[in-house]
Amino acid sequence: MRDFFTKDVGWKVFSLLVAITIYFTVQGVRKDRTPNEALGQWESKTFVNLPVLIVSAAADVREFKVNPDTVNVTIRAASDMMAGVTEKEIQVHVDLTAVESARNLRQRVVISLPAGVTLVRATPAEVSVVVPPKKT
């Protein structure tokens, strides 16, 4: 029985120190998390018919057409933050700066959100864009 406690004492002490270090590291990480990170304290909200804005070069004065021209956006945020989020803070746009001309162009919509707000879904995620040819 005495060999059970005295054999390989160095390895046993080392293992105990590693286990203690891991325990306190995990406890420290758990304490650093804010209460808002718990899934139960997050709130979702859907904004309907947000207009799709077109981003193009400043010198490009063509009339782009987007179909559909509105998007539904579902977001998630902490309850206290969600109360202050308005439609004006959510920007939906399509970047056409690198497009010269195209037919049947499908572009992904880009959603800009305030800090601390997470995008859940944008419906539709892509829009059709009519790009008229450049006039020379």
C-alpha cells in the first residue's frame, strides 16, 4: 500500500499541478463572459421591406435597377441593445463598383449592422440587377 503513494511521486505531483492549472484557466474564462452571452437573454427581431441601396462609382451615373428592391432582415442582439436598434441603423446595399455591364446579374446583398448586433437572415440573400451599358 505504501508503494501506491510513494511510487512515481514526481509524475503524480506534476499531473496534479497540470489539473489545477487547467481548472483555474477554465474558471477564469467562464467568469470573463458577460451575462448577455447566454442564449436565453438574446432577442430576435425582423425588419421588413428595408430598401436595397446601390453602391457604384461616383462617376457612374447609370440607372441600375434591383429586383426585388426591398429585403427582410432578421437580427439578434441582447435585449437591452435590441430596444435601441432602428431601421435607419440597418443598411442593405449591393456593391456594383466593379461591374461594367452584365445580363442576368445576381448579386449578394450586404448588410451593415450596429456593433453588438448579429445578422440571422436576409431574405432574399441575392437580388437581380439590371446593369445598362455605359454610354461613351
